[in-house]
Amino acid sequence: MERGNAMPIVAFVPSGKKTEVPAGIRLIEACRLAGFPLPAPCGEKGLCGKCRVRVLEGEASVDRRQIACLPSKLLALGWRAACVAEVEGDLILADPDESRDGVILTDFMTREARGESGLWERDIVLPEPSMADQRDDQTRLFDALGAVGPRRKDDPFLLDIPLLARLPDILRRTGFHCRALGLGRRIVALRDSSGEWRRGLGLAVDIGTTTLAAALCDLADGRILSVASQANPQAVRGDDVISRVDYASRGPDELAEMRSLIVKALEELSGAARREAGCAEEPVLVAVGGNTAMNHLLVGASPQALALAPFIPAFMGPLALCASQLGWRGAPPPFLMVVPNVSAYVGGDITAGLLAHEVHRLGGNTLFLDVGTNGEMALASGGAVYACATAAGPAFEGARIKQGMRAIPGAIARIGLSEKGLLEIGVVDSLSPAQGLCGTGLLDAVAVLLGIGIIDAGGRLLDADEARAANPRLPQPLLDLLHNDGGGPAIWLERPADGGHPGVALTQRDVREFQLAKGAVAAGVKVLLEVAGIGPENLDRVLLAGGFGNYLDPASALAAGLLPAGIDRERVRSVGNASLAGTRLYMLSEGERAEAAELSRFIKHLELSGRADFQEAFAEAMLFPERMRHE
């Protein structure tokens, strides 16, 4: 396939896309150039193999890093870790799996917003300029608005620069007869007053580290018209917050890239939601709830100080600005609001979640958990609300697990025991063969193996002889699943099969990654309870938010120690995408915005990194509870 000194061509099938690239470029960059942005959970360090692509024809480099992060069977079938494999000549690649976005949670429990939205609209006729009336356009607009509605002299109107820049054209194009839409003191839109004009659409967006979810609403009555979702495209620079903060802190170009990625994604979400709802008009308002780092990257604020003690954000919020200031290309650009953060690692997504479910108003003791790439949690007790964040890492999203994956077709999402004591697996889209393990499957696997004694309290995955000694009643077919994968003990969850299927296994390293993640969450919960002076048995309710929290089995969470012993299982419930629910309320109501701002200041943030009690709790939480026998 070589063509002399010509640059190599990387082609994709069946899409037919192709791109010319320099020799030596990594496959991950070639895929991006062709419009296939691959996730890089390990920050492109060649550690996880999750960015793998399949080479159908041609050669791509294989080195020790490939051998370390991909099973030999996959390498033999042409799979390569794209972040380390280099283009050596012309290549034909299989289109990267477009289903890898997985199941994204857009369901949420909603309530009616309290109070008015604060939106107003006014028809105004401005006197045209003349030699006798040379007022500037902005003053002319403000004076006309003041004439048709009350306005205090000490509470002037505000006009953001992007709208101010278009003001001369708008006024002259409309013959100085237009309609203004405002939010509080701000004028957010000016349009031709002729014809019918609805108050407009609003887009509420939950910006998660891994996924984005949006709800398109009618601002006049709050109705949800459609929902849309997609993966967070910033994953190309790492699956976790710290990797992205590190990348964005390298310089202004990298920071601008991260901002551009998320703003473009918001525009795509807006388009998808409007197509689903059959709405042609652009949203007037966009409200965003995200963790503090995601909010910084959205507005292009340097996140560097977030990763360095004493962990100081550039802003806490709330923020409000014209979206064109962030590079939004739609016309007219919407007015964008950001739900206020609580601290460097407790963000607006938690403020929104607490607001949605009125956790601070419920009375009694309520634990709110949003367990994902970041372990953010809050406890309302005794008239106070305490919150903290732990570095859970992306294990619950399937990252850093040898055969971990998102909840896409082929992911093992459920594991239990049959009546004969054998493993039973549930796969996302049962028609697909098992290809890997997602977060809920990982949790179930650990809980089941703990219960039958194949994993001990210290997290060690036993070999067949040790497991038989620990539990003599284990059936031989189950013991036969235990093996050594070359790097240590492992157990097949789905055996390899003829035809090249490599099987799906849980390894000792996977169990250790799970211990780190669940230990961080469990330790954070313990500190919150101790600060509030209550025990797990005193909790009146436990609310699980986010994708992982929504789909996990509470029994597995208790058995594995993710939730502390003593919690009444009947008091644990999932609440869906609480961040999206609260962000919608924030968008719809001036009263909800005021309450969110007050709540973000009222919450007592606990910084765990310097607390000796957290370190002690973490060391203890790394151990598993005494096993619940299945014999």
C-alpha cells in the first residue's frame, strides 16, 4: 500500500472517511482528524487500552505498551491502543464504535418551580434619531423601556456586549419598533415586533465529567418538550477531572480547546433537542449545572488552582452572560446561566440536586450521594447541610478496569447467583455478546464474590484451593472459572469462546481499583455522619443520584461496603438525574435561582484532604464487610 514519499492515508470502513496524516502520528490523532474523537480515560498514557481501534489492513506499531494494556488475542485480531500506536503507512481501520457513548441518564424527578421566572417581554417604539435628538442607541433603548414599565434610577437595565454590538443593526432593521425580552435587569434578546413571538425556549443542561444531558423546556409554562444526551467530548483529554484540569492548565491554547469542545457540545445538544421537539427557534436561555472544574472549563477560566492546595476556584457563581462570549455560534445567541458552586470539588451539580429534592427542607436526616467519576455527597441533619467530595476516580464508569466499559451493548451490568450457585450475568442489550464490565456489573461482581468467599475481607481474589477451603460448598464449575491471567489472579465472568471472543474476566487489579473507589466514597460518608453526630441507622433517607447511583443494586452497595452497614435498605432510593432536575428549576424561576444562591452559601463544606479522620476512615473503608454467606 506504500506510495513512495506521499503522506500515509488512514481510511475507515464502512463510513468511507479518510484522512491524510504525517507518518508517525498516533492513531488517536488520526481518528480525531477523521471525525472520530476517541475517549482517552488514562490521559493518553497507554495504560488502559480503552481507546482501542481495529486495524483491518496495513501496519500500526506494536510495542511493550500495547502488549501491557491489550490482551494478546485482541492484538492478534488487529486491535491497537490508539493513544500509543503510530501510523507507519497507509491504513484501513474499522469505524470506531459509535455506540460507546452508552446509557446516559436523562430521567429525573421533577416538581413545579416556585415563583416567577423573572422573564419579561415588552413591545417598544423608539423615537428615531435626529439632529435634535442625538442620544446613543443604548440610552435610547433604555429610556424607551423605562417609559413602558417601572424602572428605578438606581437599578438600570443591563445590555451585554454581544447584544450591544448588534444593537445598531437591530434597531434600524426593525424601524426602531422592536420587542425586548429580559431577565431581571438584563435585556437578553431584541427581535422584530411583527408577528407572533412566543416567550421562548430554555435548555437546561447537566454537564457531567463523563456525560451531558439536556432538557428543552417551554419558558412560558415550564413544560419539558424533549431531552437529549451525549458523551462529554472532553473525554479525549482524560476521563477524570484531574487529567482535564492538568491538560487545560498547560496553556491558553489547551484551555481554549477544552472550552470549545464543551460549547460545541452544548450547541449540538440544543440542535438535537430542538429537532426532537420539532422546534426551529433557538433557545433564549441556557442553564448549566456542572461540577466546579467543568464550569471553569465552560467559561474558559483557568482551573489550575483547583488542583493545588488550598484549592481555590476562580469563581463560585452564580454566573450569567451571553453565550456568544464563550464562542456560541447560533444566532441569536442565548443568555447562559451557571448554577453556583459550593467549593473547588462540590459544584453546581450538587447545588442543583439538593435544590431539586429540597434536601435542606425535608427535616430529619438525609444523605444525598452522586457517585460517578467524582464522589460528591451531602448530608442534611439538625438544620445544617454538610457536603464533601472524594476522589472516587472513574472505576464506577468502567475506566481503569481491565475490561471495563461504559453501559453500552455488550457490557455486563448485572451479576447474580443461580440456584445451583453458578454466576449469572445480565448484559446491556441481551442480544449482544458480553464484551466487558460496566460500573454496576463491577459492583455486583465484587458483592457476589465476597458473599461466597472468593474475595476475602482484605480484597484478595483467592485461587481455587483457597476458595474451596474458605467455602467447601462452592460448585466445581464455579471454581474452574478461577485462573491466572499472567498478571495475577482472575475469574472468568464470561468464558472465552471459539471465534476469537476473548471472554470477560475480573482481575485482582480490578478489585483493588474498586476498593479505592468505594473506600473513598464510604470514608466521605463516614466523616459526614460523624460531623453531624449521627450513625447510619439514624438516616431517614438515602438519595442516590446520577447514572451509577440510579442503576446500582442497593443490596450490592451494602454488601460491598459502598454504603455503610446500618442503613435501612428500604430507605435507599434512586432519584435519577438530580442535577438536570435542579438546573431546570433554576432556569425557570427567579425564586429558585435565589434559593440556589443562598443554599450554595449555606452549605458547610468539609475539605477532606487535610483531615486525619478521613485518612483513618479511608484506610478502614478499604476493607470489605464480613461476608454475607450464600451457602
